[in-house]
Amino acid sequence: MPTDGRRVPAGAAVLREDITDAIRDAVFAELAEVGYGRLSIEAVARRAGVGKTAVYRRWSSKLDMVVDVVSTVAGERMDLPDMGSLRDDIEMILMIAGRALRHPLAWKVIPDLLAEAARNPGIAETLHRVLTANQRGMGSQVVARAVARGEIAAEVDPDLAIDLIVGPLYWRIAVSRNELPKADIQRLAVSAAAALGALPRA
């Protein structure tokens, strides 16, 4: 029963959260193992230890299922602590994002979904929407702090800032598939902070 005092309508199906979580985990495992093209609801249900009906109660199709699961994870807002300077804020972003991109599942799933997005408008729209919202939130947070400290101009575009910060990281890890040692992360942070600080003031 809901904890806010509302009654569940008579006859309404109550979706168990533990089953939903198991299915979500199975979706990512299947995406990593076989990719979106070969993923099936039957395989997801089997891996999750549930029947197909448990999946169809939550999503009407494979596309709906993958879009919802990916949106839930990719849209999670990253809580960035104030590190005291723009350079240190950027280094923290790079460290957190780098760990996420190197996660064994993300390492396999992200390239596959990006390739699928070129063929599937539903996935393309979802990735664009959730990633843009997430990045815009991080960019606004970092820029606002740096402006308050007097490190950068108030006119700096948060979207440009986050593109400048995470673009090289994404290219290095997700595209060229190379490691990114801590020394390189520190150099990227110094370079990004210097570039943002050099943007002209109005």
C-alpha cells in the first residue's frame, strides 16, 4: 500500500519494486552481452527470473523497456561537491564521469546504444533528452560557482562549459577506448579551467 495514505484502486496491479529492479538489471546485462538488436523480452525475463507477463505489465515493447531503463539511469543527477575552485570542480567531474564510463556494463552498452540511435529515433531522442538535461545541470552548477568566485565571466554558456569539460574525456574513453590516467585527468582539468577562464568578458 502507498505510504502517502492513498488507497490502491480495487483490481489495480501492484508492481513489486524488487521485480522491477531485477528486470532493469537484466536489461543492462542483456544489452552488454548481445546488444539492442538481439535483445529480447524473453531473454530479459529469463535472466531476471520472472515470466514475460511481469515485463509486459511494465512496458509494452522492447523499445519502451530499453528507453525507460536507460532514461532512469542516464537521467540521474550527479551531486557534485564544491571543491573550492573551478579546476578542482572540473577534476572531480572528470573522475566521476570517467569511473562511470569505465564501468564494465557502460563500457559495452554505451557504444551499442549510440550506434542504435543512428537507426532508431526513439532511442536517439531519449539519449539526447536525458543526457542534455543531465549535462546542462552539471554545467550550470559548475559555472555558477566559478562566476561567484570570480574565476570566469558571467556570460560563459554552461552548455559550452560542460562540452569543453567532458568532450575530451568521452572521446578518450568511449570512442578511442583508451585509458585515462590520473595525471591526464589533472592536465585536462587545468586546460579546461584555463580555457573557460580565458573566455572574454562582456
